[in-house]
Amino acid sequence: MLEELVTSYGYIAIFIGTFLEGETILVIGGYLAHEGHLRLEGVIAAAFIGTLMGDQLFYFIGRKKGMSILENRPVWKAKSQYIMDLLHKHKVLLILGFRFLYGIRNVTPFLIGASGIPPKVFIPLNFIGALVWAISVGALGYILGNAIELFLDKAKHYQIIIILSLIAIGTAMWLWRSFRKKEK
């Protein structure tokens, strides 16, 4: 039953998870590929498309409404100054690598759009960054699956516990981040 659920909705869940957030769902997807429930190529493709589409959407929202939104919220504007400074100093590196930087992944495409960087610069760099991120983080989940398998050695009966634990940890991290954002 779990296998059917994962193989039926796994790629969709990875797409939605990477559209909204990212790393945790992709690592879980890589692990599930290692276990044979999903294909690693499909996990990487779903993550690539999800993160690319999400970041493109937030970029274009930022491009259209970003500065007016920031002007009406001085606290947000002050907090975004760090990313704006990074963007002006290291534009290409930031666009390529923001997915790998904890704490700024979700807001950066919006701020890149608000900064006025043209689509002809953002889109190709975002494409490359999304592809590198999806491959590397998906492969990391796959490799972690191998490490877990070696550690547990013939522990297939722990499979459901491992999957549920990874989901619980990912959910707890997401809730913790959300709670911290609300506090600030």
C-alpha cells in the first residue's frame, strides 16, 4: 500500500514541495529512489520543474509588485537589504546558488525580481541553478539512502519507520522555520 501511494503521488509531492520549499522533500525523494519506490531521474525532474516554476513565479511577482510591497512594509525592506547587498556584489553567484543558502531561499527570487534584474539575465541563470540544485540534492538523498541501508544492513522491516521519521523531521523543520518567521 505504501509503495503504491509513494509511486502514485511521489513525483507530484516532490513537485509541490520544491515549488514551495525544497530541500527536505527532495532528500526524501532521493531516499525513496534509492529504496526503489521512485526513479531518481523522475525525482530530479520533478524537483527541477517545481523549483524552477516556483522561483520564476516569485521572480515575476517581485518584478511586478516587489518594490511597492517593500515600500509599504519597512520592516521587510530593512530585512531584505542584506540580500539586496549580496545581489549587487555577487549577482551571478547569488542567482545560481541562492537555493543552497539556508534562510534566504524562498525570498531571494522575489527580491531579485524587485531589484530590476532583467528576465534575460535571471531566467538562464535560474535554469542552471535549479538543475544543479535538483541533481545535487536529489543525489544526496539517494546517497543518504545508501548510507542508511548500509547502517541498518538488511533492515527492510524498518523502511516505513525511516520514511515516516524523515517526513516527521522534515515537517518539524518546516514548522519550526514557519514559527520563527512569525515570531520575527
